[in-house]
Amino acid sequence: MTQPPSVGAEALPAEPSKGAQTRAAILNRAVDLASAEGLEGLTIGRLAAELRMSKSGLFAHFGSKRELQLATVDAAAERFRVAVIEPAMSAPDGAPRLRAMGERYLSHLDLYSGGCFWGATSAEYDDRPGPVRDAIAAALDAWLGELERQAEIAGVENPKRFAFELYAVVMGANARYRLSRDRKVFDHARGALARLEAELPPG
Amino acid sequence: MTQPPSVGAEALPAEPSKGAQTRAAILNRAVDLASAEGLEGLTIGRLAAELRMSKSGLFAHFGSKRELQLATVDAAAERFRVAVIEPAMSAPDGAPRLRAMGERYLSHLDLYSGGCFWGATSAEYDDRPGPVRDAIAAALDAWLGELERQAEIAGVENPKRFAFELYAVVMGANARYRLSRDRKVFDHARGALARLEAELPPG
DNA sequence: GATTTGCACGAACGTTCGTGCTTTTATAGC
DNA sequence: GCTATAAAAGCACGAACGTTCGTGCAAATC
């Protein structure tokens, strides 16, 4: 399971400590749970029970529920980055990357049991001022900003509107699927993305 | 304040009893509160405090929190019907009514302090099976169904996709505005609706 | 081999939640 | 104006929440 200590070679991801491993496992589960129940509905007791550890032991990793929530938002952002942003970054700037972003988003939804983390939590916190809301807003702003940048590169006349529309279509697909459980909405979303793509100037 | 009892004239909204009035006032406030805090975050104690009545007195009107939640969903549906559906119904079938629906939705958001009730609660309940989820899903299905019907009348080649796109744009505008508080998203949404409208066949 | 540190545990705290009872107050018909 | 009934309040409960505390144990350090 664990590597023998390779003499001399000090890789930077150097054998995470037990605590760090536990923390990562907690946050991994926390992201899934919060996607389904929300960050407020995410309860320390239930999280601990699912991971078969004590409330207090889990609690000690974060010190407060707010810190747990903030760490969960960070973990979700990292997961999103790995599953959506980074793969799309290998596509060329502009139109291809926009296409990759949309498609990656739609396909990465299958990996969650509770739907898109951001769809669930942004609706939950849009009226609850504080650091949690700020963190969620910052993550979404970053994604919208990237979409807008790529739309600009692609030569769209109104990049902000284009970014909004792409966001609305994929997030709407998530929301609609969660409620109807009809996978046809993904076809509709892909159709909408294709229509959006057709708007891009040739180049 | 109260009208003198007009003799002989029995209007159908016949002087609601005290209890019915109180109940209506409770639900009116409950819709606003749930739009901001969610139907789970909606607490009987807080609702009672805001209406300056006792927890138990308010509670007696519904018998359980679940019944309060269901009644709140119904009240929200009624509010939506009055503010969006009915006014749009005065527009002719097809394209004009679709335009009215989108525009009415966007403008009716200003009436809420906590954003669109359905945007908040559908995300909250999409993973909580039960009658509350069913009621929310039914209300949204009804709206989507109406949009689809009008798109069909307007001669759209794929009414389901058209309805989804209209839904995604206006709901996305709500979600995006709640988080960014930038009213420009409504301009983007109206631009997207115009582009969608341009897709309609002439007639 | 002794000591310190990192992690996790169980028990208990105070608070808030929904809910059930009983009593008081307000309303509406004779 | 009295009375039956409906509406609201008062009070207490059990459960679940986040949080604190003291303790046990294992690995690491000296």
C-alpha cells in the first residue's frame, strides 16, 4: 500500500500524514453530502457516522462548522478544477475550449451523487452573507470569468452575455435533471450549446 | 379598513374568517422567508416571531411543519400564477405569450426579497424525496409544460428544447443575480431571450 | 526507555428545533 | 349579552444540533 521510502528522492507530495489523509477523506465525503443536503444540512454528526468516526474527532480537524464549510467549498473547487477546468485547458484557446468546458461540465455531473455542488450551494447561500457565501461567489465568478475570457478570444461580440448563456444552459440542465430525472435534458442542453457555438465567428 | 357588509350582495370571496386571514398572512411571509432561507431553514419560531404571534398559535394552523411547507409551496404557486402566468395569458397564443412569460418572470423577481422561490427550493429538495419535493416538481413541470405547449403552437421544431432554454435563461438570471447582485445579468438574459425569439418561425 | 506530540474518543454542555398538552382569550350566532 | 366555538397563548417535552472537555493511545522525538 505505502511506498518504501525512496532514499534521496524527495517527491513533493511526500506521504501525507495520517491526519491529512483523514481530513481529505472527510472533505471528500463532505462535498458529496453538501451537494445533496446543502452546506447547512451538512451535519457533523452524520458526516462522522458515515465515516465511522466520532463527532468530536472529526470536529477537531476544523474547529468550527464554519471552517468545515469553508474547507468543503475549497475541496469542491479543487474537484471542479480537476474534472472540468484542467481537462478543458488542454484544448486550444477560444471556441474549442468553450466547447470542452461545456461538455466537461455536463459529463462531470455523473460523478456526483447529489448533483452539482455549486448549483446546490449557491442557491442556498445567495441570501446568507458571510465568508461561506463569499467563497462560493468567488469560485463561480472565477469560472464565469474564464468563460468570458475564452469567449473574448473566440471573437464573440458580447463575451459577458455569451458566458452567462453557457453557464445558464449547463446549470439549468443540472437543476432540471435533478428534479425530473429525465436524461433527455442533457440532449436539450447539448443542442443549446451547439446553437450557442454556431454563434461564434468562424476562425 | 374593513368594508361594511353589503346587504344581499354575496361576493364569492365572502369575508374570510379571522383564521383564514391569519393563515394567509402566515403563508405570505412564509413564501418570502423560504425564498431566502429555504423551506428547511424556514423555522416556525422565527416565522411566529416575525408575525408577532406564539409558536404554538401559528403551529395550530398547520399541525406539522411538513403541512406548513406544503401550504407554503401552494401559496408560492398561487403567487407565481398571479404574477406571471395569468398576465401572460392575456397575450395571444404562441410567440407573444412566450415573450410575455419570459418578461413577466424576469420582472416579477423584484417583488421578492429572497429571489425566486422555485430556484431556491428546487435546488434544496431535488435530493429529498417526499411530498414537498413532489409538490415543487409538479409546479415546475406545469410551468415547463405550458412553455412547451406555447412553443409548439408557435411552430418551434423542438418545443421541449425551446422550453428548457427559456427556463434555463430566466432561472439562470435569477441565480446569477442573487450571487453577483449585478443587474446587468438581466440585460444578458433579455438578450438571450431575444435571440431565442429570433429562432421562432415567422407567422 | 522516557517524553512529547498528533489523533481520535465518549460524555456532557447549552441551544434550538418541532410538537403535544392545557388554559386563556377572542369571535360569531342566538 | 350570553354562550358555543374557534383561535391564540403558555408551558414543557424529547431529539438533534454545534461545541467543549478530559482522556486514551500510537507514533515520533529525545
